[in-house]
Amino acid sequence: MAVKEFEKPILKEYSPIPKLVEQATSHLAPFKSKEDFQKSLGYPGELVDNWQEVALGKMGDLLKKYRSLRVYMDSCIQCGACTDKCHYYLGTKDPNNMPVGRQNLMRGVYRKHFTLPGKFFPKLVGAVDLTKEVLDDWYSYYHQCSQCRRCAVFCPIGIDTAEISMAAREIMDSVGVGQKYCNEIIGKVHKIGNNLGLPKPALADTLEGLEEDVEEDIGVDVKFPLDVKGADVLLITPSADFFAEPHVDGLIGYAKVFHQAGISWTLSSHASEAANFGMFIGSYDNMRKLALRIREAALDLGVKRIVFGECGHAWRVAYSFLNTLAGPFDFLDPRYPVPQHICEVTHDLINKNVLQFDKSANDGKIITFHDSCNVARASNMGDIIGGQFSLPRDIIKATTNNFYDMDDETIMEKTFCCGGGGGLLTDDLIELRMKGAQPRMEALKRVVEDHGVTHMAAICAICKSQFSKAFQYYGFELDQIISLHQLVGDALIMNKKEL
Amino acid sequence: MSFVTIFYGISFYVATLILFIGLAYRIYEYSIIPAPLKIPTPPAPKTKKGVAVRLFREVVFFESLFSATKWTWLFGWLFHFALLLAALRHLRYFTDPVWFWVSWEIVQAAGHYAGYMMVFGLIGLLGRRIFVDRVRYISNPSDYLMLILIISIALTGLLMKWFHTDIYAVKMFFVGLMYFQWSELPSDFILLLHLSLVLLLMIIFPYSKLLHAPGLFFSPTRNQPDNARDQRHISDWAKKLESKK
Ligand code: SF4
Ligand code: SF4
């Protein structure tokens, strides 16, 4: 199925808040999941006959299981403070992409079926029945939310639209309307262990190839170990790191850090994926099952620490949820937090002077840094408030000479999503992805023009893939997006004694 | 005892019950629903004390709203602050003898001028609803009516400066209600209108978006300390999943 042509947004110096255009992206919706993908996750294969009843039942259930959902359904003042905070609204102008507009798609149904005023005075409070049209709107617009939580930072009540999108997706899955991209991928991890469906022999092959490449490149025998029992560190990294550009340069960077610091480490073929798309579909169950693979791998390999590679939502699940989902991790070395981010490891080694850098190796580059939403707004690093912002920047400054931040309104906790997060990194949503990238691209364009920035570093697999597309689309170069640990790897002074 | 007194007396009992039982029930509901995952937004405090400071700043200064939009913050904050001042002034109707600081000139005067501030803030908020296309799009009839209701309460209150009423009798009416020794309520039109609107507000409070008041304290993005790695956070229903296997 071909994706329709759409008008290309023009990057402006400072875009004013756009006037809304109703139904501007009501035609956008990702492909629906096929029957077997649905069933393998424990959902009905297609829309069930009594879907309204089932959906409302599920909604009632979630309202009792998630305080966030219940409180957020009740507490919105409809004040409008969030209306211009979503990159998808800014890029598409569709009012249902205003965070509160998106929430109201569910809030209308909530009011009708779960509150007295909605039952008695539906018109007055905007209460609606859950009709097929409403379900279609849900499918469309709850898949136009990257669950980036930018809205939640600005809302006076802290209403987090991501919580509502996740609940909506779970309700839709429970009646048999799932999204192909996410559900197919989750199925692969359940079966094989990673998003790509890459089996152990292929993974081993890839890693061997990487060892050869690095050896050829720098003359140091940097290892990429797989399933090594008794290693100190289990590295969990997004499977894109094994293949995709620029991700793989990040993986090489981590390997060099471990090598140089003399830390024994291993990847696992059982848990060869950091990503956890269970979060995107709001399914605690699926998220937990995926997370348990990591626990199993850690136990099986007898490691002492778990370290995560560069991946945004994976770090959210790791930092904020892993202890909940798959803990307690009392069998690991108590001197280290569980889990750790690779940036925490590198940062710590830099502070201890274990790593030395030749910054001039990166002199060809002028760097800016993209805070990935799930790292910026849903996790932390280094156990200091704001560590998720300062640690990556410290590392960049330790490894390069030229660093410029983008505008304050577009970084740190106010960072703009890349446009492809939340399970939307699929070609059937390319229009949404490119339009949603617009605010970030505008901020980038400004530092390119003002400071001659040549590269943007990121610490998220989804961001990197999305930017590879968006950069070309908006007239930058594909290779201007890089992994943060590529900078580390390139500048790291390696000990060649082994040769 | 006049019909007016009996009618308003009973109405205030009923409305008070709805308000307090309704709110208490909502708070009870919110408190028993678990928050199964840690979802605080940055800058997230690490400790409970930090959370208390954060909530204090949100409640007193509307910090997040300030970073989002200055106009809504200005109007919203003025309105809420004025509401507080007006409420303090009104304490003289419910305390007997009047608490000493309530009768201070400054508390009484501030409460009076707050009435104007309140109307100003509310009209600003109404203006945003009408003139900003994004806010207009999300506004339901109830959102306009709520503003109009509170504006009317403030205006009828202010009007009593010109349409005098026997405020001592009003006070005795309320104190009488509180101690179950009823006394007559003056039946001046503006006063009765003011009281009727207040009754309406009390009744709809637990069923409306006014629940944002308790809601803020139960909002997991704001009330959770960021300590997921140090302390295992697990809800009862999630625990059951673990024992299944
Ligand atoms: S900022 Fe919060 S309270 Fe205001 S409209 Fe948006 S979600 Fe509702
Ligand atoms: S979570 Fe992000 S994508 Fe979703 S509504 Fe909020 S700002 Fe938009």
C-alpha cells in the first residue's frame, strides 16, 4: 500500500503556533496487526462482535489498576496550557493532536460511561458513546502520540497523555484492533529474543564481523563477546546497534570503553534486545515478559552488573520499571545501581581517569545533542537530579572541542521528540513522522546556521533511525546524526599493547 | 421560621454533605487505586521531602503552568489567589467569636478587593476560551458555564456592597446551621442569588473538573519520588502476576 503524497513543511526561523486545521491528519493510521500477531500476544485476532462491551469492561478495569488514568480522566481543567506543546500538533495542525484534544477522545467516553454528569447531561460535558467512529479516531490519534511526555511537563496537574495513549492502545488490543508494527515486533522478541528476529548464529556472525572491522581499523583486538558465562557486565542494547548506521558505531564505542577499562562484558543471545515495545502498547504483561528475559539472561550468565546501551524508551523501562517488572536484583553486585546506562559507565570511567581522549580526533565535527524524550522525561542517570542531561553533555565535552546546545525551549526536559518514538517508527506513518520532526529540525537548523553545527549526537536507537530519514527529508545529510558513543570511540586513546 | 430560611437551611446541609462526602469518596477512590509504575516527570525529586517541596511549589506558584503559558498562568493564579483571600474574609461568617486575625482590617480589605481581582482573572480565562482557537476547540459548554458561575458568585458578592444586607443576621444563620440552632436568613434578592450559586458550585464540585484540586496531589508524575532503582516499587495486582508463575 503506497503512502499518500503530502505537503512538505517549510522550516522557518521561528514558527508561530499554527492555527488549527480540523481533521488535518484524520487519514493517518498505522497498518493493523494481522490475526496471528494478535493471537501470539494473547489478543483477539480481529474486532470482536461485542467489542463495545469488552472495551468498556477493559477501560473500567484499567481505571482501577492505574491511578494515573483515573486521576487524569477526572482532573483536566481544559485550560489549554498543553495545546501548543506537542510536536505532532505543531507539525500537523490537527487539534486532535493537541495533548488535551487527544485525551478528550477518551475522556468523552469516560464521562459518558463512568460519570454521572456524562450520563445525564452528555452535551454539556462533551460525553460521547463509544461508537465505531470513535474507535477509528482512537486508532488514528492514539497512534499519533509518541508518548514523549512533553505535555506532562507543562500541565499544571501533570497530566501525562502518554498514560492515556498507552491505555487506549491496550483497550484496542483487547478488542482485536492492534497495530502491526509494534505487535509483530513484540512477537519476535517473545520467540527469538530481539526486535529483528535475529537468531544466535546470525548474531554471532555479525559480532565476529565487527571484531574484524575494528581490528582492521585501529589495530586493536576489541572483543564483542556473546553469551560468555561469568562476565562482569551484561550489556543489553537495542538490536539496531548490531546493524544499522549510525547505531553500530555506538556499539563499537561501548566495546572500546569496556576494552580500555578492562571490564569483562558480554551480550546475551537470549536477551539480545534492549527495546521493550510492551510499553508502547501499554501492556504491563508483555512488558514484564520481555523484561524477564533480561533477568533470566543475567542469572544464566552469572554476571555482576547489567548495563544498557543507547536506547531511549529502553532506558525508561530499564531505569524506571525494570526493578518493578523483573526485580529484585539482589543477586548482582550491590556496589552498582541496577541497571546502569552506558553513559553512567563511561562518565564514571572518565571521572576516574581510566579513559584518555584525543579530542582532536573529533575536530572535524561541531556537535549538538538531542535529548531523547524517554531519557529526558522518564528516567535519570548518575543519581543526581538532572543527571540525564548533564552526563551525556559531560561526555561530549570530554571527547570533542566543539559543542553547542540547541535553544533552551527545545532541550532537556523541554526537548522535542524526534517524531518517531512510541511505536510509530514505521513507514506507514511516514507523513506523521516527517511532520512531527519539524520542531526539532527547526531548532537544529538554527544551531547549524548560528554555530555551524555539523553533527547531532543522540542516545536512542529510534531517534537515530528517525533522524536518518528526517535529515534527508529536510535537506540535511543522512550521516549528520551520530551515536554519542561514536564520539567516545573515535576519541578514545586505545592501549595497543596487545598487538 | 420563614420558608426561605428553611429552604436554604436544608439546601446548605444537603450541599455540604454532597461536597464533603463526595470529595472524601473521590479522595478515597484515588488513594486505593495503585500507581503500578514509577512515572515522575523531571526535575523529579529523589525523596519524599523533595516531593512535598515540589507539590508546594505547584500548588502555591503554579510552576508548571508558568513555564507553559504566561497569560493563563497570570489569570489563573490571580483567580485562585483571590479565591483564597475571599475565603479568608468569609471566615467571619462561620466563626463565633470571629477568629482574631480574620477581623483584622487587612484580611477583610484584601478579601474585598480580591473580589475584583477574581472577576478580572476569570474574565481573562473566559477571554482565552473565546478568542484562542485552540482553547475554543477544547471547550465544552460546561467549561464556559463553570467560569460564568464563578464570575456570577464574585459579582453578586461584590454587589452586596451597594445592596446592603444584614450581614449579622447572615452570620447568625450560618452559625445557627453549624450549631443546630437555626435563625432567620434575610431574604434579600442579591444575597439569595449569591447563596444559590454557591450551593450549585458545592454540589457540582465532586462531579466536575474541579476535581483538579485533589487530583494534583494524586498525580503520579508529580507526587512520586524518583528512586526506582533504589527501592522496588510494586503494586498488589502486579505482585499477583509474580506468584502465578
Ligand atoms: S494542560 Fe493539563 S489541565 Fe490543561 S488542558 Fe492540558 S491536560 Fe488539561
Ligand atoms: S505525549 Fe508527546 S506525542 Fe503524546 S500528546 Fe503529549 S506531547 Fe504529544
